[in-house]
Amino acid sequence: MGKATILVLRIVLAMVFLGTLFVQAVLVPLFAIDLAEAGAEAVRVPVLAIVVLGILAFQVCLFCVWRLLTMVRRGTVFSSGAFRYVDIVIGALSAAALLLFALGAVLAPGESVAPGVVLLIGGMGMTVAAGALLVLVMRALLASAVATAAEAHQLRNELGGVI
């Protein structure tokens, strides 16, 4: 991956992170006010907690991708240190999927939210869960690449000893 690509991706990640901070600082409090004015006291606290935790899970993913980009730039991504960040991404995506399912469960009772909206939230939860499974598959590919790199390093050392 080229330096320009990594730079552009880091700029995008920084902008997205700043956007999530804006959402946390400005939009979540406004959303809380809207929920209170709408008389949704029964679901206000759970919905706000789910939204804040979902944003936090997304920020964790952004941080881990940033760290993995640093490893790519240094040429150390095919090492055991990368597994920590990939595992955290898998956990954060899994937590986000569970949060979406919880949001659907909180909003499902009653008639204030249309069933189609709850179904869309469930679909989003399935999509995020599929993303976690995709990263899990990519983790297996990373494990294979790390093993191949270690084997190549060992063979180079043995060849160097023979020569």
C-alpha cells in the first residue's frame, strides 16, 4: 500500500472520528431533548445508552484501523501484534451488532415505532454481524500470511547458514 493511500485513509479516518465526536457532543444531547419532548421517557435512557455505546464501538474500530495502518506503513502488519487490533475490531463489531438488536428490542413494543423500522434495525444488526464474521475470515487469512512469513524467514536463515 502506498504512502499516499495511507495518508488519504488516515485523513478520512480522522474526519470520521471528528464527526463521531460532534455526534456525541451535539447530536446525542439534542436527541435526548427530542425524546423527552416526544414523551418517550420509557425508552429514552436505553436508546441513548445504546446510541452512545454504538458510537464508542465505532470509535474503537477507527482506532484499531489507524493502528493497523501504522503497522502497514512500518511493514510490520504481518506479525503477531496485528492480531490484537483485529480481535478488538471483531469484538467491537460484535458488540455493535448486539446493540442494534437491543435497540430493535427496546423499540419493538408499543405502536410508537413502525414495525418496518424495527425490521430495518434488525437488518442493520445482521449486516454488522456479517461484517464481524468477514473480519474473522480476514483474521484467518492474516494468520496464514503471518505463518508463511515466519516460515520464509526461517528458510532464509537456513539458506544463509548453508551459503
